[in-house]
Amino acid sequence: MRKLRLAVAVTIASAGGLAAAGGVLAQAPHPLAPRTNVLAQRKAALPGQQVNAALRCFGQTDNPHNSRHFPGDVSVSSRTVCPGEAVTVTVWLYKRAGGSWHLLDTGSNPGVGRTQANAHGRCGRRGTTHRFLGVGYHTATGHAPTITRNAQTVTCR
């Protein structure tokens, strides 16, 4: 557990450190969950050891959007791709309300070569507009973990 916390701290530092997101930040839902103010791109490579460096391994978090499967909800997807390797992905969905980020849902999946996880939560009253944030945490054997994020303003349906 301690090594995993260290790996997350190293990943956050290598992703560019912390950047102010404005307003008060909600507490992370789990000790290993990336904070909402982590500077990260929507798609990022998973750095590998020399022997694995040629593999095209990456993590990606898509835009939060109105869900097609859960009417009235917003969904976000995140995936980890690393051919031939054991992979995991965890995604957190946050909603900006009252000056801070609030956790709506989390999803996680393991796999081999490729895996995807989804999270969804209530958007709000129809016609209202809110800011949503998806944060993904990606791992693959023989590679350093990475964090991705993607934010989107959504008008609720």
C-alpha cells in the first residue's frame, strides 16, 4: 500500500505537479484517488522500462457527456491500452457545485491489453449547465502509472 501511494505521488509530480483549479477542492474519495487539481492531459503515455518502451501504451479519459444509457445522468469513460500487458483503469467523475468539486461516481476495471471503465452521476435539472471532470488512473505491468483528466461543461437533458 505504501509503495502504491509513493507511485501515485511520483506520478502526480511527473505529470507536472499541482495546478490551482480555482475555488475550494473537495477531498479525494480514496487515499489513492488523484486530486481534482492534478495537472494532466486527456491522453498520456505510460512510460515503460527499456524492454517495454517500444510498446505503444497509453491512458485516455474522454469528455464527460450526457449519458445515452442513463437518462438524466452524465457519463465519463477512461481506458488503458498496452498490448500484451496486464492493465487497469480507475475513473472518477466530479461535478463542480458551490465552488468545489464533488465526487459523483467511480468505476474500475482490470484487463489484458486494453480495458475501459465508466462512471456516471446525476446531471441536474433539465436545461441547467454544470462543469464535470473525469480523472483516470492507468497502470500496466512493466510501466509507470499515469493520470489523465478531461473536463467539459454539460447542459443537462
